[in-house]
Amino acid sequence: MKKILILSVVALAACSQDYSKYDSIFEGCERIETTEFHLVYKCPAEQEWAQQVKQLQPNGKFRAGGYLNLSELYADKEHVYAEVSFDDPGMCKENFTIRTMIAEPIEGGENWAFVGCR
């Protein structure tokens, strides 16, 4: 029984991914959701990159909504929310995109985030 428990812990540790390379992209931000499909970051709205992205036209949406209430996130004017979406082949040289919420997410709406590369 002890061996099975130890093997389970070792297997879980082997499956866990190191997200520090993504965290370093969002310095000064807090990761608020982690799934196998995406990471979501809560960032201060006054950061320079956030101000620049907010000036762009939305061209997509978050890929994996997770368990977050997107309308509540948009209502938070002190922060900008960004998603690192994994396995987005063909868009960027990396295998992920960065999707930043810049407009109010509307049910069924396609364009409320700016989708870009690192």
C-alpha cells in the first residue's frame, strides 16, 4: 500500500508542469487560474503593456473560460486579465497565444480580447 502511495505521488510530480516561464512574462501579475489548457493572470491596469494592448481592436476571445466569471473580471477596472492559451498551433512561433481581455465579454460574442504572441 505504501509503495502505491509513493508511486502515485511520484507520478503526479512528473506530470506537473513548470509554469515559471509564463509567470516571468507577467511580472507584477498574479496567476489566478491554472488548468492544463490555460493560465489566467490578473495584472495591474496601469502597467505599460496593458495600456498599449487596451488601445488595440479585439480580434478574439479567451480560448478556455475555466471557472472564472468573465463579466466580473471585465468590471474590475483596476486590473487587466490575460490568458496564456496552450496548444495554439500555427498562430505564434511558440505553441501558445496570449489573449488579453480588452472589451466586455458578451455571451456568444467572438471579439472581446486581443490575441497575440509573446
